[in-house]
Amino acid sequence: MFAFNPRQLGFASKLNPTRKLAIEVLESRDQPSITGSIHFNAETFDNQYSPAIANSVSGISVAVWTTNFWGDQDIHARRYNTKTNVMIGSEIHIESGSKWDNAPDVAIDNAGNFVVVYNSRATESSSDQRDIFARRFNTLGKMVGGKISVATTSANEFGPKIAMTGNGQFVVTYTTDVSANNKNVTAKMYDNKGLPLKTIQVANSSAVENAPAIARTRSSKGDFAISYVERQKDVVLKRYSKSGALLGQQYVANTSATEFAPSIAMDENSDIVVTYTKRITTTNHDIWARQISSTGVMDAPISVGTSKEDETFSTVAMHPTDGQFAVSYLRFYTASAFYKGWIAEFESSGDLYRRGVWTGSDSLSSNAAPRISAGFPMPWSHGNAIYFIAFVEIDNPVWPDEMGGIFAAIGWMDF
């Protein structure tokens, strides 16, 4: 097992301010491979939340988040060099106008070019129409071209998620409100210059189909997969080829229980892991996962977080080539009335490798659910892949809705 050296990553550098993350008692053979965290946001005078993060084979990671200041929501980003262990430049203002821009997601290609998608509406009012836009950035963090109108019809379009190949082609998926009882899932494909290629009606029946998650292989195969919730209780998976042709559809979860909130990851072999939340009672939810091969063969459900506490908000990341995966989720501690972040790492066989708390004494808010993203092997890690967990630290634990800074916990798959 590779021995992690925090000095080697520059954790003591003034250019890389970090905080130690205590690891609590584990339920398996070893403690999670998380030692510290990176502080992304430099502007600290307002609230930051809803983070997302993406990693590139070039060694560049980019985090995006929503910043809220006096009735205005904007999208910010910042990059980090995992090879030199320093932040790259200052914060990037993706959107900073008078509109309410929020719910960002980000994807990055092998060279370090990245695309950010997000929601936008005129005011704070929930009755205002929501649209979806995207912006492209080059390897220097400079904006390329104009704003891309992904979904701007008269309907409400929201919850964008993005996935990208290694050469920069990307797919955006989102939910459209057709009516109060009819929601559809759409995907739009773009080339690496941001030009539209194809629109896919992923799910457009008269039922409620929403909350899509998407993953795409970085390899030249270009396959991608979308998981979503059907009829507010089942989790569906659809697999697509590089051209957008449907390869297969299957139910990941459709028991008598309510199963929802999918997250998805895909490796270079087009193998897939989907995680989801299963409702046991109104105050007790569990996290489960399923592995699906590139040909659509699905393994049995895997227990990720099934304690007597309430576990929600899962996200999954896969090792690029080896099939191992890690799942981040929140566990609500009833006695203290706070959330803590958990990480569970799994072998390619689906067997649990280790599991534990990665937030230590820090408490998290359900408004700041962590997002996990896997990266390519680091130069010093002997072929092991890193992962980053983007999260928000509560600035005021008495008032958890007051968000704190954007951090990323660092871990690595050293199985």
C-alpha cells in the first residue's frame, strides 16, 4: 500500500492552505485514504454552496460552486494543479450578473479544457422560469466563445448534469417541467467546440421522470450513460453509444420501496456504477449501489450505507481503468442533529474495502451535499487514482443554512 506523505503534496505551503480531516472508527480493514483538504474559494465575504468538481489526466482539477451575496446568486470556479499542489490563479466568475445563476456542474477533458453548466432565472422567486446555459474554458482558464443556450424554452428546465470524453465532446442532461405531474429527461450532445450534435429524448412519457445523472467514458469509445428516477420511486439506467444510439435500458432499482437520487460513474472500459437512495422510513434512508458492465450485465445490489441513521446524498466515482469505486454520502446523526460525510471504497468485485467518516468533527449541511470525482493516476502514487470530494464546511454550526467555504478532501484508490 502506498504511504501518503502530506508534505509531498504541499499541505504546509502558504499557497495551499489546508485543514486536517479526522477519520473516525471504521467498519472494515483500514481507514479511508483521506488526509487533508484543499480550500478552493478565495472570496469569503458571502455564502458558497452546491459544489461540483472534475479532474483531468493533465493534473488539473476544477471546482465550481454557487455564491450568494445579498440576493444575487452567481457561479464561481477555481482550478488546482495536482502535480505542483498549488491553486491556479484567482477565482473565475462564470456568471456574475443580476440573474439567479445556480446548481452548477463541470466536466473537464484530458488537456484541461472544461465546460460549466448551470441554471439561470431572472429573480429569487421560485415561480420564475428556469433555463440552462453552458460556458466553455480553455486550459488557461479563459472563457472560449459565447454562452451556450442549452435549454431555453418556455418550460422550466433545471438540474443540469454534464459528462465529457477525453477529447472534449460533452453531453448535458436535465429535467423539463411539462406539467405538475409530467416531467421529462432530455440530453443534448455537443462537439468539443460547443456546437450541438444531437438531442435525445431520454424519457418523455406522461409520467414523472426526473433527476438525471450522467457519466461518460474518457476513452475514444465515447459511450455514455444516464440514470434517472421514474414515477418518483424507481431508478432507470439507459446506455448510449458515442453517436447517441441507445445501447440498452434496465431498472437499477424497482423494488416495492421508494428508490431515488441516482449518481453514476463510468470508467474507460464503459463499465458503470450507479448509486441511489432507498427509503426505509421517513427518517431512515439507505445508500445502495449496482455495477453494470459495458454490455449491460448488472450485478446484485451492494450495501453502501445501511445503518439505523439516515443516509442520503450519495455520489460515486470510479478508478479510470481498474473497476474500483468510491462512494461519498451524508449520514444524519439524530443525537447531534448534524450531517457528517462518509466515504466507502469498493473493490472491482463489489466487495467493501473500507468505510469511514471523512469529516471528523466538522459538520455538514444537507444544503451542501458533497460531490466526488475520480482522477487519473498521480505521478507519485504508483498507478493509484486519486479522488476529490467537494464539500462545504458550515461557517456557523448554530445556523447551518449559513454556508462556509468550498473545500475538497483528497483521497486515493490504493487497493
